[in-house]
Amino acid sequence: MQNSTKKNYILIGFIVIKFALQYILVSPEYGLHRDEFLHLDQGHHLAWGYLSVPPFTSWLSYLIYKLGNTLFWIRFFPALFGALTLFIVWKTIEALNGGIFALILGTTALLFSVLLRLNILYQPNSMDVLAWATCSYLLLRYIQTRQNTWLYGMALAFALGFLNKYNIIFLIIGLVPALLLTKQRAVFTKPIFYLALLLAILLIAPNLLWQYQNHFPVFHHLQELQETQLVNVNRFDFLKEQVLYFTGSFLIILAGLYALLFYPPYQKYRFFFWSFGFTFILFVYLKAKAYYAIGLYPIYIAFGSAYLGEALKKINWATYLQPVLIAIPILCFIPVYRVAFPNKSPEYIIKHAENYRNLGMLRWEDGKDHILPQDFADMLGWKELAHKVDSIYAQLSDPKHTLIFCDNYGQAGAINYYAKKVPHNAVSFNADYIHWFDFNQPHYHLIRVINYSDVQAEIHDISPYFEHTQISGMVSNVYAREHGTTIVCFQNAKIDVNAHIKEEIKDLAF
């Protein structure tokens, strides 16, 4: 009883540290990330699917909106999913009969890993990792007990993971052949497997129906991703980043893979070894972004920690080695802390650019190096943009009949989030905003938010349709990815703006 209480206190301590770090690791000078704005706006347009993601994040965004739409709650949910991932790894180690040392080792290794960086941003990635870890844990528990409830639980976890991010399909792609290679293939002969499969299909069916009704925009999104981002992914960089993500727990992961292959008590779990291989090779072959594979690792950290806990019992000097193994993830985190988080000013980063460049952090999705890491640059300049649009909007004679049209979803979402006078109606042809135009009222004015290089061409094309044109503002933050983004105000339309926009939407192929 005392041992159980001690474990609970330790676990609670880890969770408290986890939440504290997620708030501490972001400097106040950095705002929200462009992707966060899109996900938050989805909460105002609930649906069973979106062009880029399934609906789960929109449900959270709706809840955040009801809770006050503050930064605290936006940061809270990714931190919560990270804390729950720690809890799942803890429970997995317990299921493998790991003692207190194994529990502390595994939880420390996962706490001081890439999850700290991942759980900063309000994106589907944090829930994705939790879903992978939960599915793996529930499958392990089914193998141990053969109780049907664990398979039903796995079906539910998969469905929630699927409704959060389609990336979890790669977990299943790796698991199916891995199970077929081992004695655990017997699961495919059980009626319960197909009942659990049916449950998962029923739960994700509304999203599949939405995809069908909208001509499967997920494939358009994947094609666009391949052409604009994945084409710049280097397979060697993918492999290097896997090590960097889990530098402090790399030996533990290797120990877990070794134990799955050679440690007799883990023989019935050997399919996890093959599953890792199949999924990892597929990610490398497809030139996936490095963070797509993060969900793979929590289960292997659990296996490695439990195995090392047993192995050290046979070593006389284990008492001295245990604190060393626990210290490694913490010590490895110290240099990472200095560069991997938006906790340093842009001026500091530029002054110490070589430290960031050596880790590949200045390389953006366009394949080129820039002055700041892309995620950091994507967290700057948004308030400035929104406040300038707000000021321009307020000065118009008839602001409620104004269309705020942006080049990308980050601009539109930032205006909708930060602007106080704009009635949450900034839109774009980019991402899901193409479906959110409000044609219920006429638009006589146009506030156009344009990338700097396109300003003159845009003015040339649009100004003939309005009586007055004026360049009214620009994002001046030189560190922001949106630096130079220009605000042009077109007043008193000579045409039916709504009809013109509708025609342009029809011409877009999705």
C-alpha cells in the first residue's frame, strides 16, 4: 500500500512538472503559431471534416472558445495530451511489471524529449502521439489478458486518433503485417477483432462520409504537401532528427527493441519489434516529415525501461548505475533547452545562429536556411497585423459591409483572433477559409492582406473595380515570417464583390 502511494505521488509530480514546463518554455514575446489560428477558427465552423485535418481539433477549439478563448486554455490542451502520454507510458511499464526505477526512468526519458517541443503548439500532433501510445498500450493489455474490453478500447482510441489526424493509419499499416508474422496472428481469427473493427469504422464513418461528399480533399491536401513540402525532405535529415528528438532516451529505445527480439518474457510482444520496422521504413520511403514518426517511440521507451529495470537487478553496482541512467535524459535536455524552444529572443538566436544551424533548425519547409526557425518566425507579427487591420476597419464609413480577404490562413486566423473591432470574418482562398465566406450581405469595401511581392500586381488588377485604393499598413517586424505583408484598402466597389468572389471560388479546383 505504501509503495502504491509512493508511485502515485511520483506520477503526480511528473505531471505537475510537465504542465509547468509547457508554460515556461515559451517566451512572452512569441504569440500563437499560424496553424493554431486555423484550428481555433475551425471551432467557429464545426463540421465532420476540413481540407487539412479531421474534426477532433475543432471540437477542442469550440470548447476553448466557451472557456474564454485565452492563451492559457490554448496551451492547456496540448500540455494535457502530453501529460496523458506520460501516464500511458507509466501504465505500460506497470503492465510489464516494472518497478519504481523503471517507472521513473521511462517517464523521465519521455518527459525530457521532443514532446516538450511538440506540446507547446495547439496542433493535432500532441493528440496524435497520445493516440499511438494508447493504441499500443491497449493492444498489449489485450495480449496479456485476452479480455475483449481492451480491443474495444483500442478501437475507440484508434477512432479518436483518426478523427484527430490521419497519420495514425501508419500505426495500423505497421501492426497488421507484424501480427501476421508472429503467433499473435490468432487475433485475426477472433470474432471480437471484427466487432472492434466494426466499432472503429462506425465511429469514423461521419468523417469518411464527409470526405466522400467533398470529393476526398485529403488527397488534394496530400498532393499539395508532397509538391510544396515533402519534396524538400531529406531522408538523412529524417533519420538524424529521430535521434535528436530522443537523444536522452535513445539507449532506452534501443534496449526496448533488443528486449523485444531477445528477452524471453517479451516473446509474445515481438510483433511490436516488427511493427516498428515496417512503419519506420514506410516513413523513410515516403520521405515523411520527421515529426510524423514521434508516436512510434513511447511504447518502446516503456519496454526499454521495464527491461533495464529487470536487467539491473542482476548487477551488483546497479545502485550506482540507476541514477546515472535517470540523469542522462535530463543532462541531454540541457543543451536542447537552449535552442529547441521559443524561449530566446530573435536577437539572441541570430547572434548564435551557428548553434541552431548545426541542428538543422534554421532550415524551413522550402529547403532553405533562414534567420529564425520556421516555427518561431511563425509566432511573430500576428498581433501587429491584426491591430493594423482593426484600425483600418474602424476608420471606414460603412465597416460592416467590408470584406477582409487574406493571402493565407495564418493572416485570416490571426485577424479573427486578435482584432477587436473586426466581426470575425477575415477569409482567404487558402485552407478551409474558402468555405467560410459570408455572402449574406453585400460588400462595398475590401481590405486586402497581401504578400509584399504581389502588392503592385494586386493593386493593378483590383483597383479598377473600386473608386479609391490606398496602401494602409505593413507588418514591420523583421523577424516575422509575415514581414512585409501589406494591407491595401479598396473602397466603394463599382461591381458586385460577392458575385465576383463566387466566380473565383468556382474556378478553384479542390
